[in-house]
Amino acid sequence: MKYEKLIYGLGSMVVIAGAIMKTLHLPYANAILFVGFMGTSFFQTWLVTQLKKRIKELERKS
């Protein structure tokens, strides 16, 4: 995928920002951590399904 590193980087930035906010006891830190973790996990799940489809396509060709 073309923007895989960018999406992972943005997800990591959100998680790190949430962790810093949690350390500083700022409001909404839990929500930001949750959004960061869930976003990256959903993206990773979607990416794995795309890769499985691609593997099946390549297996059919050979």
C-alpha cells in the first residue's frame, strides 16, 4: 500500500500524544489513546485482509 508508513506514523503520533497527555494528567487523554490504538488496529486488520486476498490471487495464478 502506498500510504502505509504514513498511516502507521500518524497512529503512532496520536498514541504518543495520548501517553504524554496521560502523564501530564490532561483531560481526554484516555479518549486520544483509545482512538490511536483502535485506529491503528483497524488499519492493521484491513491491511491483513488485503494481503490475504492478494495471496489467494497469486496462488490461483500459479
